[in-house]
Amino acid sequence: MQYAPDILSDSPFGADKLYMSVRAYTIFLQGFFAAWERYRWDSDPEISKIAITQSAPFAPPTESKFPVIILASNGASWVTNSPNNVSHAQDIFDDNAPQAHANLAQSSMSIYAIGSSDTEAALIGWNIFNAIPAMRNIIQKLGGPQWISHLPTLSAPFDASALIEGAQEGQWFATMIQSPFVMSQEVFMLGNPFLLGAIDKIRIIAESVHLGDRVMDV
């Protein structure tokens, strides 16, 4: 998944932090494996000894049995409200609209370490499992996660044929690393022309009998 720059710059709530989190973990894994000669990652797929992707099921470009790492974010949920967010509109006609909104959202990154044997999948997964708490401050500086838990989890090896396009059962194995993280989001209503414009549109539609009837058609 990749956004065009103009989409991110035109987003009412700024950059998609789930997307930015996947990007941060991907860069971290690319750098980590670029330093590991046995499974050295390279931007040139012709010489890279491991594939790092967000595509599942993954379609190998060749018949090679090089390992694969697949990343997937697991959505998000709000976990806290800012104590300063105390000004709420009673309804959309109330001029006492919130001036700012700040929250923390929690999520987790699923990282599938896939190899041609259960021992290979376990070895790659074990190293990622150790690398995340050891280097989480580096990942946090890459954008997206504000805080990454130092307590990831690692699964036992399992059949990963569903994660590789065209694979037969028992052909590929995987371990899964779950890495919980937290993202922060701040929205300042007065400084956001889009949100102020959206509030005006909502009020206009709600006050209009004609337009209000159209809402019920949805």
C-alpha cells in the first residue's frame, strides 16, 4: 500500500498514522536485514536474500525459496481522551464547539516471518522478536508510532501456505510477531479550515428541510 503525496497533503486529519506506522516498521526491518548477511535485504530484488512486503498473499517474483516478511497493521481503537478536551457542543447548532481534540489510539503490527522450513521461520521470527524491544526507540523516530511496547509476542511455527500465492500445504512455514504500539492524534478546530467548513455544511444541511429530507434517503 502506498499513498500518493498529494493524497496525504490533502487529508483533513493529516497523514494516516497507521500507514506511517507500517512504513516505520518496514524501514526498520529493511535496515535490520540489510545488516544480516545470511538474509541480507537489498532494494534490488534480483540480489536481495529476503523479501519484505505488505502484500498478502505474496507472489514471489521467481521460483526462489528466499524467506519473506509480511507486515500488516491491525486497525486502531481510541484509548484515552485529553483532559483538556472539555469543551463539547451540545448539538450542531451550539457555538460552543470543541476547540481542540487530542487522543491516543492503540494498534498492533503483525509481522509474519516466512521461511521454507519451520526452523528457518522460527529463527527469523526470533530475531525480529528480540530486535523490536531492543530498537523500538529507533522505530518510534521514523514516524507513526509514538510509543512501542517492549513486550512483543512470538508465535510457534505454523503452515503459511495461505500467505504465499500458489503455495502448497507444507511448502512454507511462518512465525508471527505481534508488536503493540500507540499513536497520538491532535486536532485543532480553529486552525483547520476543512473542519470549520464541514461544521458549516452540517449546520446548513440540518437547518434545511429539503436537504434534511435527503439525509434520510441514505
